[in-house]
Amino acid sequence: MKKTRFTEAQIVGILRELDAGTTASELGRRHGVQANTIRLWRDKYGGLETSDLARLKQLEAESARKDRVIARLTMEVDAVRELIAKNGWSPCSEKKP
């Protein structure tokens, strides 16, 4: 995906101008983007404030970290299961006194 030249805070500022009554085509001319781009931004960032963006970034980073941890632990569990199956170790095969 192509990286935008505007920060998310700038995009939210542009959308505030749109909410104030300026047309998308006028904003597009003023900021050098297509009116369709502004409509896409509105769909993605509509109703967000700058503080909401910071919280959203934090939540996305936390979610990505959790996904990495889950993937790593899943791989470890699979490796241990394969080792147990390969060596014939299982709780059922142990003799109880």
C-alpha cells in the first residue's frame, strides 16, 4: 500500500474542514489531493479525533504484539507435541503404581 504524504493528524484536520462545510473538491484543490481520496479518508477516519488516533495506534501495536506471542507459543506447543509423539511419551503409557 502506498504511504500517504499526510500524517493521520493532518488528515483529521482536513476532515474537520470538510465537516465545517467546505466541499471535497475545494479541499482537494487546496491540499493537492483528489476529492475521492478525501472521501476515502472520511470513510476511514470519519468521526475520529487526534487523541483517538493515538489510542488506535496503541491498540494496533498491542494487538500485533499479542499475535506474535500467540504464533510463537503455538509453534512451541506443536514442536513439543511432535516430540512427544515421536518418542512415544504420553501420559497414558506411563504405569501408575
